[in-house]
Amino acid sequence: MEWERLLREQQPGLHCVSDPGVKDIQEVRSKSDCIMLLKDRMVNSNLASVEELKEIDVKVRRESEDAAQFATAYPESPLEELGYHIYSIRGANQWIKFKSVS
């Protein structure tokens, strides 16, 4: 059958023909990426130069790499502490034990 022949000929690890290519992805990003659009507007409005934006990109990248290294350098928190500091409620104290109403 035709579909069996196609399956045999298809190389493993390759993507479907309908998957977007690099060119397609770059085109979509250039038209809809909010960061790229903001950069273009800032440069066109003379709010920032291309060099200033590149410096910001370098600083942000360096800061995110430092944060990732910091996060991976320390051991994981114990399981019983994973829920701590997820959210806070003003006036609530997690260490106070409440009496059951029932």
C-alpha cells in the first residue's frame, strides 16, 4: 500500500513537511513578537538607539544566566517546604494553628 511505502521511506527524526521552517518562524516573530515590535517602535520614535537596546539585551541575558546558575547551584528544598512562599495573605500567619470548628 502507498502509506506503508511512505512510512518505510520516511527517515526517523525528521519533521513533517507541514512543520514551519526557520524562515517561517522568523517571519512570524518579526510581525507579532511584542518585544521586537516594541524595539522597532522605540528606535523609530528615537526613544532608544539600537546600541542601547543591544546593551540591555546583553545585561538581561547575563542576569538570567546568573539566576539560572544560582538556581542550579543549590540543592532542592525539602518536600515539606515546597509550598512555602507561594502566596501570602495579609494578616495571616502560617505558623498559627487554628482550632477545628467541627
